[in-house]
Amino acid sequence: MAGGYGLSLTPGVVLGFQNLPECISRAIRMVEEQEVLLDDQDILKAVGLFLHNLSLAMAYLAFRRKGLRSKRMEQDISVDSEAVASQLSFPMCPME
């Protein structure tokens, strides 16, 4: 691998660890431009996921097939939404 170990931006391109902001920026731009089936709220969720977990941004950029990349993004958003919902649910206590 040319450039040593790092993050994959696009197939065949290796990004050094000093360029993590570029990796995040590229992932955000790709979601914004290519995920046409996501609404604005889901795009914002994707950005939040990338910022919270850098490995999600790296995985998103690593997919070569757009269809797989999109399905993975939809799964990540769905899992995150379910996790948020479960954190917000409160057990019902019987009222006396």
C-alpha cells in the first residue's frame, strides 16, 4: 500500500491518519451527494454517526458498490434510531 497504513478514501487511495478531517469531510459530502433516497434528517443522522464513530465513516468510504454503501448507511441509521428510541423509553410504573 502506497503511503503506509491509513484510511481508504476511494478505491486505490490511501489516506494517512493525519488526514482524518478529510476522511470525515469526504464521507459527509458523499452521503449528501449520493444518498438521494435519504431525507435531510437521515443525512444529519449519518453525519452524527460519522462524527461519533470514525469507523463508520471509514467503512462508508471503503465500499466500492454504491448500492451496498447505501444499504449499509440505511442499516446504520436504523440501528442508531432504535438505540435512541430504547434509551428514551421509560418503563411504565403502575400508578396507585
